[in-house]
Amino acid sequence: MEDSLFPALRQAQKAAMAETLRKTNSLTERYGLSLSETQIAALTDARVSSLLDTGRVETGEGILPKLIYAFCDSPFLFRDEYCQTIAALQDLFYTFRNELEDALSDDELILAMQRLYNGPGQGSLEYLENATVSDLYRAWQGDEEGDYEDDD
Amino acid sequence: MKTTIEQSIPDAEIKVQEAPLTDNEKIILQQKLFPLLEKQFRMKTQGDSTSLREEEVTELLDSILFTLRFEISRQALPFRTLLTAELAPLFSAAQQSLQQCLTSTEQLYRQVMAQVKDFGSLSLRDTLNGIGAFFRRYDYRLYAHLIPADIDYQLCLPVPDKLCGVVFIREYLLRLLTENTLLTRYSPVRVSALLTRFSPDYRELLVNLYEPVAAVTVGHALSGGGETLLELTETQSAQVAQHLVSLSPADAKKLLASSAREACERLALTDPLSVRYLTRAAVELYPRLIAGPQSAAGVFSAVGTP
């Protein structure tokens, strides 16, 4: 049953996800960021691919709105790269979730990613891609940006 | 609700099987399962995560399906009821039923612990202790289909693989009690002697205690009685085998079954489960008894066997 249930579940969530993403524009517009309908469709498709690639199943609103709200005020996030960056962060989020074996909650992992991206990563997705599990733990535990840098 | 032991070891088994779900019905059921899966998902993650690995969600889904199946089976409803019924209240009712089943199974376990004689079998002793841990580990809310217990001791008639969770444990305990009922009809000294003849290291090995006792019980019945001796000679064993070989397989199996029932009468084993269990065990002796000239002596752990 689950062989066909999970793809069906992912597809069924697409419409609700698109509506949720539309709503994020009302907040992100103040930072000069918004998603077009084409980008919303691309992000919902990317979400399905990302879940499939990482072997995960998601329920509810999913992680995209949380990622958007967490990163929209980043000084390193620009309008022309907004959609691609959010899609990449989504991929990384699910990959990290697997690598961490779900030891951190969604909010804790997003906080760690946010600190690495805005801190030592200086907006580099490549830096974030290369982050290890211990980097993520240290970033999550650090009260302030850069606290974890000295540990290396 | 009938237990599986009653369903799977009847005198004449009649089963009506439902046709598998069509593709369209599967889609309908999937859509009805989404809200339940989301609810269980939230309970599992406690709101900490919006996603889980597929393997974990598969376990949640298997648990949901097991729980729903348990309830519709309890209410004697067809599986297709799930296509039309409101699943949320049915699921809540099913969880309550499972909880009650868990409570009654724990009582059954205490009865087993008080009554079952292990004759020094380490695997039986360890298994019974392991089942004790099951009641602490079992999570009927999220993982109702799992069996968190080490069960090494093999029953003479194993619990069907399709049974899961507390239903499996309940069935295992019922079968164990049924096996014990026969064993306690005999002098423990004679049972121990028979088990030692059957396998001198039976205490350390995964040897079922019931099987050799059942075999000799049926062997005595086929020889005309004397079950309480629990001891057949090689000559008696050979005679029994020769007689069975002279019959058609169907007649031989009928004779084994009727002999088992006669033995039950003589041993005052009146409960239907014990009678069915011994009858089924007797019929399953047939291929071993006709395997070769010496096989009967082995099956009956005959006295004088080198």
C-alpha cells in the first residue's frame, strides 16, 4: 500500500503547498523578495523531488514556509536567486535531517543552517553543503554567530 | 471474536476470502488514510518535525492498517468496510479494543507464568521472560503491529506469520497453554524421561516439549491405548508405521486424527482447543511416520532405539 501511498500523498499536498507559499509573499515582500506563480510551481515540484531523493515523507505545511521565514531577512539572499536558493536550502534541509538521524527538531536544524549560512558561510550554499553533522550541532548550540568557529 | 487458534485449527476449515482491492478502491482507501496518517505522524513527531523517513512512515501506516483490520475483524466486518466507513471513529474504537486486548493478554500471560511447566527448557524460560518485556515495550498507539519481544521457543503448531502485535502474543500464549495442558496430564518424571530420549540436550536446544509427547500419545492410541505410560517400544512403533503405510494417505490421516481424539477422551482432555490441537499435530506426523522403516522409532522416541 505504501508503494503507491507516498507518491499520492506528495502529489495531494501540492495544491495546499502552493497556497501556503503564496501567503509567504506578504511577509517576504518587505525584504524585496517574492515568488511568482511559476516559481511557486517550481518549488512545489522541487519539494516532491527532494523528498523522493532523500526518502522522506512530509505532512502538514511542510518545511518550505519555515525556511522562507527563517532566511528571508538574510543579507545574503537576493531577489534573482531567491527561488533557487530556497530550493537548494530545502534539499540541504532534508539531507541534513537524514544525516542527523532526526536528532534535531525542524526549528533547531533551521537555526543551525541559518547560523552557518549567515555566519561563516557568508551566504555560500557550497559552504553549507560541506557542513558536517558536528558543524550543525555546534551551530545549533552556539548562542551567537561565530561561537562555534573557534572549535575547529 | 474467535481467536486465531479457533479459526486456524478447526475440524473443518471453511474460509471465505475477499477479492483484493481494485486500483480504484486502493486510491479511495489511500485518500481516507491520509488524515489518520497525518494524525499519527504528529503524535510521533510531537510537532518537532514535518517530515520522517519513509521507513518510519511505513511503520506508522502498517500500524494504522493493523489496528483497523483488528477492529473490523473483531466486529466481523468485511475489509471493504474501510472504503465507506468514517475511519477516525473506527480507528479510535480500534485503539480502545487493542488496549483491552492488551490488558486481557497480560492476564493470560500471568496465567501462563503460573501454569506452564518448562521442564528445564532454557528457550521456553527465556521466551516467557521476553514476553514479560513485551508488555512494557508494546506501543499500541503508534506501533501496534510490532512484537517487541524475543521469542525463540518454537511451538508445535507455530502462530501464523500474518499475525502481528498483541494478537500474535495472545495467540502464542493460548497455544502454549494448550500444549501445556497435554504435558500436565502426565507424570513429570515420564515427560522428562521421554524428552531426554527424544533429545538428551533438550534443555539447551530449541526443542518443542509438546511435539514428542503428542507423538507418543497418538502412537499409544494407534496401538490401542496405554497413553499414561508415555513409552512406546520399537516394535510397537514399527507396527504403527506399517499399519499407516498400508492405508491410503487420506485414510491414514483420518486414522491419526481419530486416534488423537480417542487419546484426548482417555486423558480427559475435554477442552475443544486441546482436542483440535492434538488432532492437527497428529495429522502432521504422517509424512514423518511413512518416511522410512526406522522413522517411526524416531518419531515416537521408542525405547530401545540406539
